Amino acid sequence: MTGLLDLPPISTRLLATGKLVRRDVADRLEVHCTRGRLWITVDNSREDIVLEAGERHEVTGPTLMVIEALTPAEVVLDDEAPRGLFTDAA
């Protein structure tokens, strides 16, 4: 796949529309959309998630997650954030 980024354990990235981020999730990962709109799909999950600016979602592993920027966006990925500080986006 072209345009695919592998990101370190805690990272903030600006993503152009259509840019993909691939991430293996060993235990849990907090995905925070700080700007724009993101689409998230998680391996073996029947639901896709769309996050708007200011929304967060927790992914539990082990699994593979792919994020696509639906608009120019900023995403923060953090596997060291404390649990239970936010509500999953629907």
C-alpha cells in the first residue's frame, strides 16, 4: 500500500486527506483526533469508527488498526494514557 506510515508508541501526526496510518496494537491504544476527521478500522471488528476533532477512541489488542484521514487531520496515538478517562466515540 502506498502512503502508509508506521508510527512509534506515542506520536502526533498531521495527515493529508486519504493518508493511511497502520498500527499493530499489542494491548491498548488511545486514538485522539485533534483536528479534522478520521476513519478507523480494526482487524476482526464488525464496526468502523469515524472520529471528529476532539473525539477519542480506545482500541484493544492484540490487533491491527488502520486509520485514514477523511479530511486534513491531526491524530495523536498514545498507548501510555491512563484508562477510563474518556468515552469511546460511536
